[in-house]
Amino acid sequence: MPLYEYLCEACGQPEEKLESLSAPDTHVCPACGAAEGMKRQVSVSAFTLAGGGWYKSSASEPPAAAPEAPKSGHGCAAGGCGCPLAG
């Protein structure tokens, strides 16, 4: 359940409540009793993403170039297979 912040528009009393996502945006102020005086405020989330995790887009970074293999012409992938034609 998320933690919501409320502020009474009548007396200025702040309040925090753990409520379900379907909770109403207003309720009675516990300090002054104003009906629907407590209004839900927009607040900063405590959830942050930090580090080089899954959320970073690799599209902004250019792809690393693959190293070019030496050309042997004999079907050897890297030219270092040891066959008599590799020399």
C-alpha cells in the first residue's frame, strides 16, 4: 500500500496515511473536523533507480565495434589455427 500525504485546506494540518490505491482523494480532517478538508497532495516518490541497471537505454550509446579478424584466406577464422596454409 502506498503512503499518501494529505493537507487540510481549512486549518493547514498535514497528515500521512497508508491507504490502498482506490482510497478517495479527500476525507474529514482529524484536527478541525472539516468535511473533505483533507486533500491528497502530490509528493515525491521514494522509489529511485540508480546505477547501470536494466532501465538504461542502450540506444543512446553507440554500439561497440567488433574487432576485425585477420584475413588468412584459407578459411581460418583468426589465422592462428596452426595449419600449414595459415603461414
